[in-house]
Amino acid sequence: MNTLPATFVPMEAAVAAIRPVDTLAIPLGPGAPGGFLHSLGNDTPADRFSDLKVFGALLPDLYAIFARPSVHLKSGFFGPAERYLRDTGADVDFVPADFRRFEPTLAHLKPRVLAIAGAMPAEGRVSLSLHAGAFTSEIANVIADPNRVLIVECSPNFPRTFGVGNYQHSIALEDIDFLVQSDRTALNLADVVASDVESRIAEIAVSYVHNGCTLQTGIGGIPTQVATRLAAGSGGDYGIHSEMFTTGLMRLHQSGKVTNRKGTEFDGFSVTTFAAGEPELYAWLHENRDVRFLPVNVVNSPEVIARNKNMVSINGAMGVDLSGQVIADSVNGKQFSGIGGHEDFVSGPGLSTNGRSLICLPSTSVVNGVVISRILGRLPEGSVVTTPRHQVDVIITEYGAAEIAGLSIAERSHALAKISHPDFREQLLSTADVWPSD
């Protein structure tokens, strides 16, 4: 057991704990310690680090530390910050791993320092606030190793949230090496206003949701519109089991339509592994036991997902070919986002007889002023498949839904061609006619 302070220390003390040659891990997005990361880059000499390796994902802000040539970021999920850093010459590499595999990856990398964000201490513990993710077991490993360091940044602007059972979602004060305080606010991820096309896709997706369904959604115009329509609709008795908890899911709760009678050990509350949205969401989550944060290896387990009653997952994609292969995290082979829980929440519902997995995407996009189809006859050379064809259930565009689970290659290729944009449909149907044998 480490000898640790029970009170706050200056931020510079935590920064000084990072060695010139060191390894550091930070959680995904809302779990990142923003004040600490800014101090690491802004309040240290330019030559302070000679080889600092950082493992993280979905940075919620731009941090000067990652622009230094001696700092190397391995990211498991790209967001705007990672894309900007990469495109401006920073040393940023993508680590291909779904969210569940972050945990064994961390155990393999064994970073000397973990730095995480949390709520203000209460009753001798610090809530992990907006992120459980892949860090729960690694936090325990660091606490048990006197040669490793745990830094926790607390802010009064981060909500105090809860786990359940053995998943406490908090850390005892005496187990923290450096407890620091900042006034950082959580990432303000505003709801995206749905386009007319996205609204039509959401309308089709909602037709798959009936009373008593358990839901998973992400961020973006389509899932926001789905949550809005369900909140305003006549249905109800919904459950929530979602990797990400969003402002839209909060509004569904506020409508009184969430009962969480999911038929699992997690009945009575919504299950998530991280939350991101608007400030209103974070205020609502504070000390709210209707939402519980659990490790990603639980929340994203396909077997656990499948146990939920009438599970319906709603995810997006960049493109899909006529066999059902899904590209969801790259554009022309260039990393755009990450794998996350995409495949888990596509495959999980398929392990039950009453689950449905919906992959939603507009039929076209505009690239360099040219309209292109997102339903593809063949994936372009260099494409990277996020979710394989054998996992996929339903593909939805504004032109309809293709239910391809259980269909042959010939059958699914025609079903997908029929929901493509009319400008590309004839060509895709011709391709579908010869797809299995050309």
C-alpha cells in the first residue's frame, strides 16, 4: 500500500511526479484530467521531457503537451483533437482495439502513472464521475504497486456518480498518490440538430422500438432524434444499457418513459460506462442513482448485452458494401474515430432471439463537391472494416431498412442496393446481380 496524502496538493506537485522518460495513461474523453494535462504542457520547460509515452483516447481538448516532439500519444479513439494533432505533425498513432480491449492493453503497457478526473471527495472517497471504462482494474493494479503512481484531479464541476455492487466507481482517498483540484468543466458536447435525411432515418429506426425495449444509442443527429421521438411518443417501459450516456437519454428519462425493467441483474437503473453531453446532463447526473457506471468489460460484453429484454442498439457508419461489411471509423483508410463498442453492440443483440441491431447512415455524402454513395458495390482498396458482415442485422438509410441477417450474399446485396440513393440504385442493382460470382 502506498503512503498517500488524504488532502489536496498543488498541481505542480503532480506535474513534477512525471519523469523525463516516463509512461502515462489517461482515460477516454470525459475521464481525462484536463487541468493536469494543460499544466503538463503549459507550465513545464520545453525540454522537460525527453521520452514521454501517453496512452489515451478521444481527447476532450487540445493540450500543448502533445505538440512536443518528445511526447508520443497512442490513442485508442480519434476525435477532433487527435485528428488536428496528427494533421499538424504531432506524434499521434492509432491503436486498433475496441473499447473492451483497452483494459488488457493497459495491463500489457503497464504505464507507470495513471492520471484521471473525478468529482470532489465525499465520505473519504472520490467518485470517478463521468468515466468507468477500462480503468477500474488498472487503478487497482496501480494502488497495489508502490512503484506506480495514481494522480486524481477533482473538480466541483464534475458530478458525483455511482456504480453498483462490487463496482464501486470510486477510490478511497488514502489510495491516491497525488490528489489535486481544478475548476475544469466537463466536455460540452452539444446535441446535433438532425437534418431532414437524419430525421427520416430516425423515423424508420423508431419503428423497431416497441414498449419494453432496452436501448443503446450514441451521439449525433440520428440517435438524438430517436431519443426525442421516443420521449414524445406514446410508448414506454424502456430500459437503457448503453456504452455512452447522452443528453438525449437523459431527456428520455425525464419523459418518465424509462422503467429499466430489463430482466437482468441491472434492473432498476440505466447502465453505462461513460457519459458525455451538455452541462444540463452533468447537473442531472450529480448524485443520481438512476444511472450507474460500470466497467466497459461488463457494459460492452455481447453476452451481457444479449441478456437485456428486447435489446435494440442504434449505431452509425461511414459506409457499407453489398455484402454487409461496415466501415465506421475510417475514411478512405485514414483514421477518423475509433472502434469503440460498435461491433459489441452490433453482435450482442444478435445473440438473443428478440434483439435488433440497427446501423443507420445517409445514403450519400459529398466529398470535394461530388455526391458519392455510401452503399458501395465494393469497398475501395485500403478500406478498413470495423464490423464484419456476419454480425450485421439491419441497415437503415432514408430510403428504407434492409434486414440482412440470415440472408444469402445474393439476397442481401439486392436488399442493400434497394435502399441506396436513386441516382446510384440502378448501378448497384446491376452489381448485385453478379456480386456473388463476379
